[in-house]
Amino acid sequence: MSIKKWITAIGLFFIFFTPIAHTAYAVPTVSGATADKLSTETQILKTIVKKGDSASSLLNNYLPLKTIYKLTRQSADIFPLGQIRAGRTCTFILNQNRLVGFEYEIDRKDRLVIQRNNHTFSITRVPIDYDVSLETVSATIHSSLFEAVRRAGEESRLACKLADIFAWDIDFMRDIRPNDQFRVMVEKKYQKGKFAGYGKIQAALFINGGRRFTAFLHKGQDGRSKYYDEKGDSLEKAFLKAPLAFSRISSKFTLKRMHPILKKIRSHPAVDYAAPIGTPIKTVGDGVVVGMGFSKSMGNHVIIRHCKGYVTRYYHMSKFSKAMKKNRRVLQGEIIGFVGMTGYATGPHLCFRMKKNGRPVNPMSHDIPSAGPVPPMEMEGFLAGAKDLINQMYMTRYSGLRNKTSA
């Protein structure tokens, strides 16, 4: 998608919300809140939700409990008020000691808006408006991707987004080398000039051990957005390079290994990833959970059947993801559990195994099939858009293409 098309698309996301002004006089204060005057008639109070706060405790200065319970029921299908969390921003709009509006920041994308309409309330979930700037960030890696991103003045979340894009080709713990480089064009969101998070990465270049990897975001005619290289080949493969984004390989695939607990020579048709307890474990590919439970040797484990005769196994988990259950369909990259040391384990790690048609395969060296390329009818537009993004990425560190949009 070209820059011009991208900018045009941004304009389609404009959503505005304007509170209704009312006559007001002295307004009660909320502990920890700051007051902003919209005009001589309207005043708003902003505060941060504290630990232990609830919808009732936040609203009971302005509404009777009967009304709060009614709002809770009314809001249930839009956003359950019982899910209000500490650390989020909420806003009170007041008129003559009377609440005429309430807003709560649900997440980085949406906010809950409650408005009084005479004797009733309307409740809506509204996208948060941001100023979006398409900016280019580049750095040379000396020790780790996280360290390089921080030195570039960015947050670690950008490293995670970049790692997710190249997760099929690069193991960001095992494969990273000193003097590796990256350049990435990413949407950066701002509110009132203050950085508020990252949007989508539009283009990326990664030099790893002399190998060049590129990624360009392309939205197909089916409405799905995927990453492709400069030739239009998909970056996605049937399986991720590793089930953990950032971990250390503590034991490789081998047919002969001294078992650390049993003290016997045994085959180890698996790769062990050492990581702190609680580290999220992702399924490396789409599939169906065909087994999960606990065994004396393998501890908490999950077994997933994939297409084309592949089966993957994940051992020694501390616990399963709450959504996991037998016969459940899972998608590539979905969190299925967390690193632990249950069963026969001398330390926290994940034992990861892969089989094809019943035979063990080494996931580190096995040739994994790729997803399909850009469809022929879309290829010309994709190549032109990729060329535009490459030129833009090298024009300047910060492109300055800032547009107002909703996340």
C-alpha cells in the first residue's frame, strides 16, 4: 500500500466525541483529581483509578447506588464496569454537583463514555483519538535487540513488535550477532504532544549475520493485513522459529544425552529453552489441542496437532493458559501456557518437541513450508507500495507525516 493510500485510509478513522456543555457552579473535588475548565459553564475532573477502587466507589459521590446498579447492568454488554482497573484514567463531567458525563480509559484503543440525557444515560465505547506520526527508527545492535531499541530512545514494546514480524526467520536470542542492524518505519501515537504508544509497523529492514530480511505490510483484497518481503513472498511460515520470543537454548536436539536427573544416556529429540518461571509460551502453529495434563516426568504439558502430519509438544509448564482445553483450536502465536519446572526438571525451562508423521524432527533445522505470496492481481500494487516505503524509510529519521486518527 502506497504512502498516499495509507494517509487516505487514516482519514477514514476520524471519530469525534464532544461533551455537552451545561451551566455549573461550585463542583466537589475528587481525591487525587485535577480539574480543567472547558468554559465558565463546564468543568471536568480527571483522576487515576486507585487500587481498590470500583465503579461504585468512583460514582457514589454523584449517583445513588440504585442508579449505579442500573448503569452496571446497562453497560454489561458494552464494557463490564466490574472490570475497571487501577492505573487507568477516568473523567467526571459535572453540572451543579450533578454528574452529566463519565469517561473511563478501557485500554490504549478505546474509552467508555457515559452521558446523561435528561433522566437517562447513554453508554458507548468510543475509539481514542490520537495524532499518528509515521516515523523511522534505526540502530546497530551491540548486545541485544532490547538494548539497541532503548539506545535509540524507544520503548521495549517496539522490540517485541519487530521480533514478532521476523519470528519465522530469526531466533532473537540464538541468532542475534554484534553489529546486526535494523531500520523500521512505525506508526507512533501521540495525545496532546505526548507519546502514547505504537501503531503498526509499515516496513522493516533487519541485517542479521550478514543476511538481509525485509518486511512490508500489505492489506489484501480479503481485508487481511500480512507482512511480505520485497519480492512479495510471505514472511509467515507454518511454524514460528521458536515458542518463546526471548530465551536461551539450554539443551539442543540430540540422539544421545546424559539425562541431568536420571544420569543415563538417553535420546533428547527436543530443544530446551531456559527462561524465567511465568514466561509466556506460544504455540508455533495453528492446530488443535489433542492432549494436556500432568505427568511425573514431563510435568504440565500441552500437545497440539497441526496440518500435514505435524505434532508439537510443550513440557514442564508452571501452568496452562486459562483458555486452554482439550480439542480447542489454537492459532499460531497464541499463548498456551507459562514456563515452569514441573516434572523432571533441574531449572525453569520449556522442553519443546516436534514430530512429522510420527518421527521426531529438529525444529531448529527442519525446512518449514511458507505461506502463499501476494496474489498475482495484487502484486503490481504491492511492489510499487514497497518501493515507496523503502524510499520514505531512508529519507529522514522522522518523516513528520502526522495525521489525526483513531487507534
